[in-house]
Amino acid sequence: MPYEQTTFELLTAPTPPRWRRRRRPSAPTPEVPPAGDGPEVEVRTSARRKKTATSFWQDGRIVVVLPTHVQGAERAELVRWLVARTEARRPHVRSGDELLARRAAELADRYVDGVRPRSIRWVMNQSSVWGSCTAEKGEIRVSHRLRPVPGWVLDAVVVHELAHLVHADHSPEFHALAERYPKHREAAVFLEGYALGLEGAPS
């Protein structure tokens, strides 16, 4: 189901102002997805929608739904605006290792007694696990497949790996530490469904 949905009323929303009034039709302009390594963007149109446009995360991509009458340059600009607003809800989609390390430090101070990894980074070569920790070297790696997930899910994985710096095994002591994160179990359920979605997605 859609979540973290951004909805824009074409006639009543205060920004951006140009959609408050009708303009002369402009030439069709293709939607432009975010630059760089941003998420995939799918644009849908709905004849039932007259005054609102919306966007949300679904299966690791951003889905934008527009009224069919929004065309041309206005359509492209509205898509870009909605994508930016939706993407802002998950800043880790584009974040680098430095921001990931900052996030890990905040989580460690809150849940894992202030432990610090020597390094934590995004990696592209982990297709069977969400994260990994080499405790003796103090190194944590986080799968790039977690970039589109909600922040609280990413946080649960980071806390899990931070806990391995204290307990390298999966002992009761380890689980007690990892489960200090309040949404630990909810994140596990989310990731089970997310993994199924990735398996069914076209390569």
C-alpha cells in the first residue's frame, strides 16, 4: 500500500502558485526523473482526478499520479516538485557514507551505549543480506537496496549491525541490545515483504 504520500491540490495549494489559474496549453514535455542515482520514477494519469496530484513510495520507486488534463511544461514541473517532496522524506536515498556515519553515531548514542564503528558505508555487493559487520575490524557495510526504505527501517538495520560490535554472535545478549530499538520487530516484518517485492521485480 502507498505510504508517506504527498498530495498537491492544483487549485487551492499555496505553492507552487502557477497552478491556481488555467494557462494556455503548452507543448508536451516528457517527465524528467531526478538527476544522479535517485530512485526510479513512475508517472501515472487518472481521469478521475481533477484538482489533486499525489506521489508516494511503492516497491522502491516513487509513483506520481496526475490528472490527465495536466500536460506539457506544467506536467514536467509538477512531477519534479512532487518527486522532490517525496524524496525529501527519505534523505538517505541519496546520502553518502558521511551522513550514514552521522546517523549511526546518533543511533549508537541512543540505543547501543555509544559504540562507534571504525567505518560504515553503503555497498553494492550485498544481495543476500541487508547489512554486515566485521566486529574485529569495526567495519559495517549497508546494502544499497535499503536506500528506498523508510528511515525507521534503515535505522533498525544500523542498530542491528552496531550491536554486533558489542556481541559478534546472535546470543541473547546481542538480541537484547539490538531490540532496544523500538521498531525492531516491525522493521523485520517490513523487510520480509520488501525482500519478496525485490525478488519479483524485473531485473
